[in-house]
Amino acid sequence: MEAGLPAEPQMTLRRTEPAPAIGIVHLGLGAFFRAHGAIYIEEAMAASGGDWGILGVSLQRPDIRDALQPQDGLYTALELGPQGETARIVTSVTGVLVAPENPQAVLDAMADPGVRIVSLTVTEKGYCHEPATGRLDASHPDITHDLTNPLPRSAIGFLVRALDRRRLAGLPPFTVLTCDNLPGNGHLLRGLALDFACRVDPVLARWIEAEVRFPATMVDRIVPATTPEVIARVATLTGLADRAPVQHEPFRQWVVEDSFVDGHRPDLAAVGVELVADVTAHENMKLRMLNGTHSALAYLGYLAGHETIADTVADPVFARIVSNLWTREIIPAITAPTGVNLHSYADRLLERYRNPGIRHRTWQIAMDGSQKLPQRILGTLAENLVAGRESPGLILAVAAWMRYVGGLDERGQPIDVRDPMSARLRAAHASHDTLEGLVAALLGFREIFPEALSHALAPKITTAYKALISKGARRTIEELT
Ligand code: CS2
């Protein structure tokens, strides 16, 4: 505790200025959006005005609403730089609705004429799609529910039902701004919304097709989950009792396709957001270079006993594999966005990973691997295969994921595997006695692995898996690099 600061924070966060009028409804008010989009939007309002207050929606649990409501939506963003930390209060979120408590209130908010953008961070699994193909999973329980029930549960259901309300009321649609780490995220979401709408009412589907904009975006900032230590640290730093602060690295980037309904959007360009005609190159670079190596380090690092990404890359063996992944396997398979040097981008990523202020747990990143592998790792692997380029590091990362989802680490300790497919993945482990059989069974999950890729990779993944079992992750990497 620093001198002069109270031992117990005395003051609650309260708004002293009027809240901005709501122009955005955000689905999935997690830490990432509060540490990224909400800050950009606050700065855009400060720079150029506009009614772009954000009404958050939690699609599952009430905890963020319960924490933010007594604070008038305010919260602290704690920036953790290598040289120290700074705190700021974010004011752009004006309230939070909890969808399962009152889905009607969420639809009402989305149908309000003042709302011009509905943004989303619902994570990969929130799209209720098949990761390998990008198609709507019409058998997903939330989708089957939403197709026959006017009060939805899923993000797709809310978007389509709310757009229908606006159409019937003769209002312009809102822009749908997805901020999740999915390839061609705007295009993907548009396809899912159109598929859902077609099953409800083809006239609605045609209206969405003609009138709604789904700009694709690339979002980037490392935001580890908020921990009790962060809450305590914020109280010490600011003297305020904040129940829902966020922590983040200094770096941030947002690249957005400039395609909004009637051009209505906050002045994002004024605060460093890159507005472009096509975000594909940025998105590929970020998903494959950052998220791809994040996942590789998460599985390999976790198995080797490393708790965070910074701990993992502090080990020279892991720093070497991540550099090799970039230079030999990932960079050759991507096209750089105009003006970007991919090798400098990689150097910057390693610096960000090394930031000792950021304790980003390998376990957190390892979550939901079945939803992440295709766009982070398998796309690069498939392209390398076609180009005749070896991918030993990416293959090892897939093998590490396979071992991880078996639920036991290298010391035989149980792993708390969080994944929508975890039960099926674990069952595959339980029902195979040979490594060949197990690898073949896991490669047979068509939601994740396309058939041709499974076929081509099976022998190499089996060899990598065997090495992980006999030598452990660290030694396997040491021999590989
Ligand atoms: C991470 C991302 O948890 C994960 O899967 O890879 O959240 C990553 O930190 C962000 O995409 C960085 O922008």
C-alpha cells in the first residue's frame, strides 16, 4: 500500500456529468469491449461530439450489470505498461441489460430510432456457427429456440428479430458491427443473419440483404480477465471502490470497413481507428500472427507448466519457437496490409507478449480451442500444404491442443478444459487405446478439421503427439528448433 492512500477505499464511482444519449447497443459486454471499443467511442465523442452512448447487453449472466449499475455504468481501465500503470475512468457505457431476465427490453432498445449501431463481442462460440465452414448451426439449441420463439436467446436471434421490428416500424436498420476474432467477421455474420432470417421470413431476409451493413473489423488489444488482485490494485491506486475494472496493455488497434447505414458512426478516424475499404489483409495478419501464436503458446506453454504468456516467452526455447512460427510458417502464407512490414509486426508482438505487467493466463487463451483453431492455425496449415511448405510448429500446436483437451497435463494433473465441445473431445480420448486411433478420431471432428486437411496431416500430427507424450512440450520444442 502506498503512503497517503486510505487503507479501505471510501468512495463509490458515481457519474458527475450527464450520461451521453444512447446511440449504440453492445451485445456481450465483456472485458475486451470495455477495454477497447468503449474507450475509442468515448474518445470519439470527446473529439467530435455525437450521441454515441453505449447500452450494454449481457447475454448470459447478471454479474457485470450488478457491478456496473451502482456505479452508473462507470468503470476504471487500468493500463499496464512495462514501465508502470495508469488508471482512467471510462464513461461511455450508460447502462446494462441482462437479456435472459428481460429479452423484450433488449429488443425494445435495439428498435429505438436513436440507436444506429449494434456492436458485438460475443466470442467465437456466440455465433452459433460451424467453425470449419462458417455456416449457421441450425441444430444449436439457442438457434432452434430462436427460430420458433419471438423472444430470443442468441445474438443472431436478437439481431434478426430487432431488425424485423425496425423494418415493420418503417425505421432505417442499424449497422451491425462485429468485433470478434473471426475471419471475415462482418461477412460471416451477414451470412448467418441472412440464413436465420430466410428461415423466419424471406421478405425480411431480402430487406436485410439490401439495407443492412455488416462492416468487418480487426480488433486488437490484450485484455486479461479481471482478477480480485486487479480490483484491489485499482482501489489502492484511485481510492475508489470499483467492482468491475478492466486491465489492458498500452497497445491498441482497430481497423474498420467504412460501411455504415447512412454513414452514421462516431468520428472514429479522429481517434486513430483505421477506416478502410477492405479489412481482409489486416484481419488475416492479426488472426494468424497474434491469435495463432497465442493459441500455440497457450497449449504448449500450459502443458509445460507455464502460467502466463509472459512466463512462457521468458523461456528462450518458447521464444524461439514463436519466432520460427512467424518467420518460417506464418509470414510466408500471408499478404501484408499496405505499408506494413510483417517482420516488424512480429517483433512488436514479441515485445507485447513479454510485457511483465500483463499476466495473461495460458489457460484463458486455451479456452474454446475447437472454435479458434480453424481461423488461427488450420488456414495457415492448409495453405502451407498447398505451397509445399513445412509447418512443424503449427503441427505441434495442433498436437498440443489434442493433448490439452484430454484433460491431464504433463504432471498428470487435471486440466479444467473449457470448450463447448469438451465432453465430446474427452470422450474421444477415453475411447481410444492407441495414439493413432485417438489422433484420427480427433481429426474426424468435421466442425473443426476439413476432410482433406485431416487426411494430409494425420501422420505428422501423430508423430508430434507421440513426442509430446514421451518427451514433454519443452523438450519436443527444443529438438524442433
Ligand atoms: C486471445 C485474444 O484469449 C484469446 O484467445 O488470443 O483474446 C487476444 O488477446 C486478443 O485477440 C488480442 O487482441
